[in-house]
Amino acid sequence: MEAFRFEIRYKDRDSWARLGKITTAHGEIDTPAFMPIGTQGTVKTFEAGELEELGAEIILGNTYHLYLRPGSEVIESCGGLHRFISWKRPLLTDSGGFQFYSLKVLNKINDEGIEFQSHIDGSRHSFPPERAIKIQHQLGADIIMALDECPPYEAGQSYVAVATERTVRWAKRCLSEHRNLSEGKRSPALFGILQGGVYPELRRSCAEALLSYDFPGHAIGGLAVGEPIEATFEILPVCTECLPGEKPRYLMGVGTPRDIVEAVAAGVDLFDCVLPTRNARNGTVFTRRGKMVIKGASYARDPAPIEEECGCLACRRYSRAYVRHLLSVGEILGLRLTSWHNLYFYLQLMQQIREAISEGRFASWKKSFLESYQEREETEG
Amino acid sequence: MEAFRFEIRYKDRDSWARLGKITTAHGEIDTPAFMPIGTQGTVKTFEAGELEELGAEIILGNTYHLYLRPGSEVIESCGGLHRFISWKRPLLTDSGGFQFYSLKVLNKINDEGIEFQSHIDGSRHSFPPERAIKIQHQLGADIIMALDECPPYEAGQSYVAVATERTVRWAKRCLSEHRNLSEGKRSPALFGILQGGVYPELRRSCAEALLSYDFPGHAIGGLAVGEPIEATFEILPVCTECLPGEKPRYLMGVGTPRDIVEAVAAGVDLFDCVLPTRNARNGTVFTRRGKMVIKGASYARDPAPIEEECGCLACRRYSRAYVRHLLSVGEILGLRLTSWHNLYFYLQLMQQIREAISEGRFASWKKSFLESYQEREETEG
């Protein structure tokens, strides 16, 4: 019994972009959508009511982090992740596969599964695919992910081939465990993950295998893992083309505003990325003309808001001078204001993308956005 | 031209407690009032709109910190502290006198003034009383403080006598500089500061001298500087009695909920204290039955809010288990929720005090509050 549904409402004539709607037991998500990352059960600096106010329709939790702290059993005993973090809208959890690489906690990987050491206390844990699914069922998100192996770009083609085949074998085991756990219950939607690095044949053979399992949606993994950006955008259309058009496509961990706009044009529906919140904490904010290092000394007496035409809380009430001061002296409000602005920027960007697609002017909107955004970033770079 | 006015609306029959209202150019303050501390131009973790929502009618800025960062000239060039931090309600600044001791940055003190080294970069600064006033005029708060010397309790009677006499001489110089700077302008209200430690004769002679300068209000300094709590509450009625009843009395840096209730009974109108926000950051919350260490492991699966009957944002939406998790993993939202709860608690406490005074039942309210509050604190202590 899956509450999950995806419908496409409008297809762009000039690209593979599409406007859609995902329905889950916790509500609807207009796509293309950006999912703010709530790593440890909170989108850093935000209170859940603020995310609602910002219009976030879905947020993401990291299984690896939540499994370690507070523990998936604690969350289950508190009524599941929605209730634990007091978030009533849709939730997605990843499988942990990416963190094992990004945090460099991997001990051993073989067909059995993954063994890793906690980055917190060094304790050892084994994570067969079945466990990744069981933990995600305990957390109880609306969309969950199969366990994948996500090697870095430098692993090279022959290793990526091994990892991709393993990902396919694990996908089957994840699906089987998912079906066992779902019997007679309202169950989450399990997405398969496409691996294959920058190699078209590997992507195509992986997709072919995944399609036979009939997942309700697919994630594109193994990008933004160290490859040159040109390679990302060369392989991305191959990925979207070999995944079925009637199911949502989720590009994991991407990316900059420009990356997102390009990926939408290639047919991607869902995104997540740490950039808006991580940049905020480093004192960098996004504007329609590019990034801006707000903690720079040149803003010390600047009475203007971060971005003149922006309607976010930070820009409606506070000056660059004040934001810069708060960041300089390490005050939490500084992080809150830059995070608010950046997340507002990303969510507005998605809103503009959806409007442009629905009004049949995505190509011209994209051109004008990229011209304006690029200009400033190059000036600053 | 002072916009400052104080009127007493109700006097308690059983104590020296009174209900009052202070009027300033930026609005009114119902007294007895608690002033949240915005050390560096922000009440830690809060956005200004949230403080309005919580009902804070006045907040405090620290001259020492703002002078060093971003600098009083920067704030002046941004239109003053109200505009810089986007706070439209009343503001009070201290003189810096207390920080020189509490941060141990004092180099030299003599009749000329204070010399200190920045706790940030070790730079040397000299602070004659006139400068403390000039900087506060640049910041532009509604209520400002004369520079005082605030020796610790262990300094002993003979040194406290020296410091108290110096405080009186400085008060005169502060007043004179204040009048120069105020000519023809809307000016803040300058409060004199009563020193004299735990010594009744020193308090009385200091008060007598201050009264001759006709300050619009007085602060009681030199308490909560290391003396036993019994000594504080023995000297406090001496202080309030020798300060004129028709002017507001501000007890600096005090205190716990119990201290505040007792001090209101002794005739104090204004309070500031770091306790609600500092305790919040250490994982301790205030409840009507006493303090509670919310980061304790016993709350790991507790679905109840911090305090059952509390109406604050944290208690309306989140569980102890979630707050405890956030604090354990170092997430900002944890600090925000405990700070919100604690400041709400303090502001509600003042609201209850004002209601009890106005309804002629302060004595019985005080008895019942202290019985309930004490019980739990002793159990835990």
C-alpha cells in the first residue's frame, strides 16, 4: 500500500524539463523541487515552522547520522521521524551509502554489505542492504533510498563497473526487504539508485536492470563526486534518458543554482544540496547576480539589505552591515539570517523554474537567469 | 529634552513592590520589567521579531562590546543602535564599568578614568567617564548609564569606600558631559549608579550624593559580585529605601527567578541578567518547579514538552527527547528552543508579578511561587 503518486502536468517543448506533482501520505510536492537537508533531524539553524513559512514542501534526513544519534530505535519509539522532529510534510531519507564515502568512515565493502566505524566514537557497525531498509522503515519517511555503492570519480572505470553491478544486486535485496517490511502497512516509496559514474554503457546497463524492478522513482547517484563539471553535464542527459519519463528523477547532492537549472533542462525533478546552508555558515550568500561574500570588510557600513529586491526575512529587516557584524563576532543570528536568505533564494529559484515551465517560457527564463547569475560570479571569482 | 517619564500606577500594601510605566521616545515599558541582554547587538539566538513576539519591551546593549565591535562610530554612521540592530522599542546601554571587572581586562583605574586592554586583540583603550557618555550618545539608546567603579566583594570595605566616592565624582562628570552632548537634541535618560557594596553607611552616603544630581532613575550596582546571597538581600532594602520612590530603580545583573521576586518586593523596577540565555546554552531550562537539566540522558525518549503547561514555541511543538537530541549533537535549533523557553519563562514571570501587584495579591502570589519553585530546585540540587 503505497500512498506515492507522480503526475506530469506540463512538458517543456525546448528541453526535457517537466512540471510535476508528487503525492505522498504527508502531502504534495511540486516538482522540480529542492529538498533542504536536515542531516541530524533539523535543517541547520531553522525551526520547522520557518521551513513551512519558506515553502519547503519536503526535507531530507540522513540515515547514517540519525542511526548513530539519537538512534533509529529512539526515533521509532518517539513515533517516527515526522513526529520526532515535528514535521508534518513529506520527508525523504537517504540510505547512508554516500556518507560512508564522504565522511571516510568505510571499513570494508563487499557483496554482504558495508562495514564502517562511527565518526563520533569509532564504534563498528555493519550495514547490509536489508539493514539500510529496516532502519529507514523505523524512521518512517515518505520516500526512502536503496543502499548503493558510490565510489569517487578517481576510482576509475573498472572499479565503477564493479560498484555499479553491486548496487544493482543490492537494489534487488533492498526491494525484497522493503516488501517484507511493508506487508499490510502503509509503506514508504523505495527509490532505486542509478550508478555508473561518467560511463554511458555502465549507466545504461544499470538503468536496464533497475527498470526490471519497477521502482516508483529513481535517484541518480555517483555525480558531484569529484568529476569535472563538464563530465557531469555530459553524462546527465544519458542518465535521465535511460530512466523512465513517467517516474520522478532525483539528482543526489547537486548543486549550484546553475547546476540545478541545467539539470532541470535535462529532465531532473528533485534536488538536494548542502550549498545554501553550508555557504551561509561560511558567510557567503546567493544573489541573482552570483555569490557574495557578505562577511567582507567592504560591507561594514553598508545599510543596504543583502539583496535589494529580495523578500526574505533577512533582507526585509536587516542591513549588510549588521549581518556582517553578527558573522564577525560569531553570533548565531548571523548564521540564521544568511541561512534564511540562501534557502529562500533556492526555494524561490525552484518556484521561478516551475512558473517558467508552466508558462512555456523555460528556455528564455533559463537564458536570462544564467546570463545574470554568471556575470557576477565571474567578476568575483 | 528628555522623552523619559516614570509613573507609578499601583503600590503593594504588604511590600515595597510597585507597578509602574516608563515612557521613552521608543515606547513604553511596564514595570517591574526584565530586560533581555543583547551583548553584541543581538539577544543570543533571537531575531528581533521574535523578541517582539515574546513581549520584550526593552533590551540591553553592552557598551564595552559594541565599542570594540563593530565600534560605536560604525553604529553611529549606520543611524544608531536602534536602526543598526533593527529594534524599534526602548533600548538601554550600560557604561562598560562592569565588563572591565567581569572580563578582567582592567589595566589601571584612577580618578581620570579606566584603562583597559581589549579581550579580543589586547589593544589598549582609555575610558574616562566623559568617553563612556560620548560613546553611549553615539549608540543612542533611550536609557544610558553613568560610568561606575564596581569592585568585587572581596575588595573589602576600605577599597569599596574609595570606589564609591570615585563613582560619585564620576557621576557628576558624566552628568556634565551628558548635558553638553544633549543641548538642543532629543537626549537619552542618564541613570546614576549606586555603589557601596554590602555596607549600609556607604550606600546611604552614595545615595545622598547622587540625589543632589537629580538623575531621572538609578541603578543599584555592586551586587551579585561575589557576596553571599544573604548579604545581597540584607543590603538591598537599604539601597531601595535610600533611592527616591518616584524614580525607577534598576538592579543590575540580578538574577534567578527567586532573586527577582524578592527584589521586586524590595521595590526594584528593572532587571537584567544573562541567566535565562546562558543557562539555555548549557542545557538547563527554567520551569515553575525549578531548574531542569534537559540535556540529561533520562529525557532521551521523553515525548512531553519541556514544561506541560507552558505556551512557548518550544513547548507547543517539540518534545524533551528532540530538544535533548539537538543539544547532544550541537545543533543550533537546540540552543534556540531552550533560549526561547527560558526567556519566555522570565518574561511570563514579570507578567505574573505585574498582574499580582495590580490585583493586590502580590504577597500571596509570591508565597505560592516561591514554594513551588524552591521545592524542585532543592530536590535537584
